[in-house]
Amino acid sequence: MKLFKLFTVVAFASALLVSCNKNNTDEPKQEPVPYETPAFVEVATKVVFPAATAPETKGGETIKSIEFTEAGYAIIIKEAVKADDGTNAVVTTYTYDKGVYNVLGFGKVEIKSGKVTITQTSGDDAPASNYEGEATVTTGNSTDKNLYCAWEIMTTNIKVSGPGIGFDKLFSNAATASDLYEIAKYVNEKKKVINADDFKGYKVESVSVTDAGTIMVKFANGVSYVGDIKLSSKTFTYKLDIESNFMFSAEATGKIDLDPDTNILTFVVTGSFKYNNDSYTSEVTLTLKQKANV
């Protein structure tokens, strides 16, 4: 809940506009950044369990789905009352060997002909017992796989306008550009519309987009926000799994563009929010490079 007050205002429910103008010959040419084929692109998949027969965790929470991402994350979505951090997603890592997904702290998952078998291991979020049952299995079918990996922030450009506030600020240092606390402090220097202290520790570790239609924002403090994203050419709509608050909705539209010459991703979202009955608009431009596979 705390994170939502900043995150959707100035990081993800805002507009991400292209930070460099390719027609401006006065700007130095951006050098390419490293990119490699995601380690698990061939085995990435998403498993959705039927509600009536879904497995449960040791804590008695229903497991709705498990996704194995191209970058090596395992995203476990539970159907439960949201935790204090506002999400019911458990994010861990996995390895793959001969048809078996070995999920850290969860168990071994095997998928054959739409049937899923889980052999539990230790961990609070592991299944209460071994499981075997039918499930809906989704694998990506896109021919362009380059988007589907984990990304890390290079720069963040923020525009906020409304009663008593208006600025356009580029954070070009990656450490600051990914730190929501540092961004919150800057916003409050212009006009206090959020409590910056709420965002201490919320530093974006990675942003993932998967071919199965998932968007995940992972923070260094262990919190992860997961939602659905629909891509259409270079535009998208998404809805993050974050509770609403008085400032903004987690639903957004925008643009996404991967430069084939530099391997830099630009993610663009437009949004608006209200604070004390005043209306504001905000734009945030993120440029990202591929994060090394986990």
C-alpha cells in the first residue's frame, strides 16, 4: 500500500516518453548495451490451476498459478488476503532439467499433457502436500522474443503537472533512477503530495515482461508487484496487482520500444492522479537494459 502512493504516480502509472530524440544530431550517439538470449526462453510457461482442485500452501492458501519466466524467475500467485506490502505474489527462482522445473523453496514441478505434478520441498509457500492434477498451460507464441526478459533501469525522466507543481526532471544516474525514495524526496521538494519516508528501501531491482502476458516489478527489499500486460505492436495496456489508493489506479496504457541498434528498451505510460481533490498528470520515461539472467 505504501509503495503504491509513489510507484503508480511517478514510476509506472505515469507516462514514459522516449528520452532521446533520434532526429537530434547534436546528441551523442548511444552506444549499444549487452544483450543475450534469455536462459529459459525455450521452457518459459505459465500454469493456471482450476479453482476446485488447486493445490494449497502449508499455510492453507490456494495457489492460483505458477509462471516460469524467460529470465529464470518463478512467480507463484496465491488467492488470499493481500499481505501488508499489497501483493499476493511469491517470487523465487528455478532451474530446469529434463522436463522438471526445480523451484527454490517450493518443489519440483513436472508438466505432461496438461497434467501438473508437484513434489513439495521445504518452505512456507510450498504446497501442503504433493499434488497431481489438470491445469491450463500457456506458452508464449511470439516470434519476437527479445522483449521477454528481466530489465534494469538506466534512466528515469519524470514530469508532473497540476495545481502548484510543474517540473520535468531526468535522473540519469542508475542508482538514483531506480530508487523510489530518492525520487520521492525530489517530488516533495517541489510540492508535498506523498510521504517520502514510506518508500525507503523500495529500489527497483528489475522489470520483467513475459510472453505469457505478465509484467513484474521486483524490488531489492523482496517485494514484487505482478500484473497482466497486453502488447499490440508497440503499445500496451497493463494492470498491476496493487491495491488502489486515493492517488491512482494500477491500470495504464502506454508505448514500448526496443531499439535494435542499442538493445535499450523504452517503456511509456501516461497517467493522472488526485491528491486532496486536486487533479494532476504525470509522465515518466524509463530507459532499461537487459538484466543478467538469474
